Amino acid sequence: MSSPDRTTAVFTIQAAADPGVLPQAVGLFAKHGLIPSRWVGNAHAGDSRLFLTIEVDGMAEDVAHRLANGLRSPLCVETVVMDSRAALARRA
């Protein structure tokens, strides 16, 4: 991985539309002392699904993989995809 402060781990989660999914997901990051830099959630009532995208800047690859595995453990979570990408340069 290039410089850790310029890399963002992106977690995309699909789960059943259950009220416990969001606090469980965010709680897992909190347990590791991490604050997501961005998170987006959408609920689709028509198919009873919840879609979350959580991004964390400066995360090591091994920690990101452990968190992805932890996000997969709740029964209502259907899929978790973890990817990392270089953060875009921000204009000063």
C-alpha cells in the first residue's frame, strides 16, 4: 500500500433492513478506535434491504480485512465488499 494517510478503505454492506445493522456496523469501527470519514446509508423498503457505504482514511490493509470479516458476522448482513483506494488530492 502507498502512504497510509492517503489511502481510504471503503466498505460496502448489503443487509436485511434491520434496525440493529447500523449501530452494529458503526460500533465495530468504534471498538477499534476508528472514526469513519464518510458513511452513507439507504434503505429500500420494496425489497427490505439496507445498503451502507463506510469509508475510513488511513487504514492499514490487514486491519481493513479484519473489519470486513467482522462486518460479515451478524446474521442479517448478506454481503460485505472491502476495497481500498488512494484519496483524491484536496485543493488547499
